[in-house]
Amino acid sequence: MTEPRTVADAILSNKRRTTRREQFLTEMDQVIPWATVEALVEPHYPKAGRGRRPLPMATMLRIYFLQQWFNLSDPQAEDLLYDSESMRRFAQIDLLHDTVPDETTIGKFRHLLEARQLTARMFDAVKALLEERKLLLKAGTIVDATIIGAPSSTKHATKTRDPELRQTKTGNQWYFGMKVHVGTDRRGVIHAITTTDAATADLTQLPHVLHGQETTRHGDKAYYKAEDKRQWELSGGRYLVNKSGKRTDYWDAIHRTRSRIRAMVEHPFHTIKRLWGFTTVRYRGLAKKTARVYALCTLANLFRLRHRLRPQGTSCRRVRRDRPKWADVAP
């Protein structure tokens, strides 16, 4: 977070309690490799010249990340920058000296990241950083997929659903939307991503979520294939995918043991869908959705490893106000 530049900033920086939002933003500010990420965007960002001077690229990138964490549309992001002091400080905006970008400017920056596929490059850069820090395990891969819903209503201007999405049935429930397929290590750190419509079978995306160096493969029954099992074990690997077919007490016990490891793949889904609210797509077109998925998975990896990535000597522990003495006195 930036240093206070006004009297109001100084007063807020000296308050005795840190909110959960401020703690979260401070932690993420410490672990995001800003120099690496900004270097990817800088060659494509508009330069000062004729016309209106562009806003600082670092500010726009920080606002984009705020949109991912708090599930904000472009207008919502603009409103909250006026409303939330902690968000302004993270975005390095001072209302007395700086311009708050409007929703059109925020949308244009998002379109730039989507058109240049910069979020995918951010994901690869952060993955390389984790490999360098030895925080990404290569021995085994856990594969899984999750459905992200999309509005199925046609009551709008085009009167059509997103043509790139399809529906699928899980249990007795129908879902219309997309699927996010991921491969993670045994600690739930994502190393591979692919996206499809919801009707695509999980097994078809298996080659895209393996990195090729794993010796152990984990997955649920959707990824089981007898021929794959035979080929994998012939190459010396361990095939720990849950077996499809008739249930028995013997195989139920084996599946429970395997699922203790396989469950780690659900942790990044929990972060993305439950903590950050990505349960319904916001944009039309699979390319725009995929760009957001890459951004969310990049930030989820950093969030899950924030305590290991945080610089030495820094702390984000919440500071609580001391309980006043009169609170213990009965009225």
C-alpha cells in the first residue's frame, strides 16, 4: 500500500484497527510481482502524445485486479473507487491530486488485456516465478473441472443466448455456461488451464491440463479410462484416478483414500468461486471469459502462497482496538 499523502490518509494510517479488506489488499500488494506484470503490459499500453494523457498503467492494472477480487463490473469499479478509501490507496489514487478513471477507461483497459491475451502471459510469468521459488510441485498432477454458469435468458437486445456456450446435466440439474478445466499440483497450485463450453466431456481436455513431467495422476471418475491406465502404468507412473463402474466396499475405501489428495484441487475453485464470487460469467464470448479465468487463477495462486511469497520482515496481522475498561462494568 502507498504512503499517506494527505491529512486524511495520515489519520487513516494511524487508526488502531485494520479491516479485513485492508489486510487482504496489503497482503496481495506484497506478493504480486508488480515489475514482472507491468513489464508485460507496458509495450501495449497507450503512450503520452496527442490527445488526452493516459492514466498511469500501474493504477489501471491495480483496478483490474480489484475487479477480479470483488467481482466488479466497470461501473461498480468506478463507484467503489470513490466510495472506498482502502481501494483508492491500493490503486494509488488520491482524490485531491489524481483522476479517478471512469467506467469507459476501465473497460478499454480490460479490452486491451483480452485482445493481447496478456492475462495468459501473466499466468505463465507467475508460474515461472513459483517454479523458481520451488513452490510448484512437479511429481503429481490433480485434474478437475468446474462449471461457471451463464445467463440463459433471451430477454435482451440480441434475444439470443451466448452462441459459444452450451448446457449440460449434472445429476438432475441442468446448467448452461462454460467449464474451466485445470491441472494442479498436490497442494492445489494451478499449473494448466483450458476452457470449453459446459457440455464438453472432462476427459477430452486431459492432455491440455498435464505438464508431461508428472509421475502420478489424480482425478475423479470422469477422467478414468482403462487404456490410459494401462499406458500410464507401463510407463512407470501411478494411476490414482477414481475408478468408474459398479461400487463395492473395497473400491469405496480406496476412493476415500485417494480423494483426500484429490480434494486439494477444490481449494482454488473455492477461492475463485466462493471468496471472489466468480460463479456466473459477466461477458459474452469465450475469449473474454478465458481472459478473466487466467487472471483469477494467477491471483488465486498468489493468494494461496501469500505467506510463503511475502517478503521477510513484513506482517499483515490485524490490529485490534484494546477493549475499554468500562466494557467490563455492568450497566
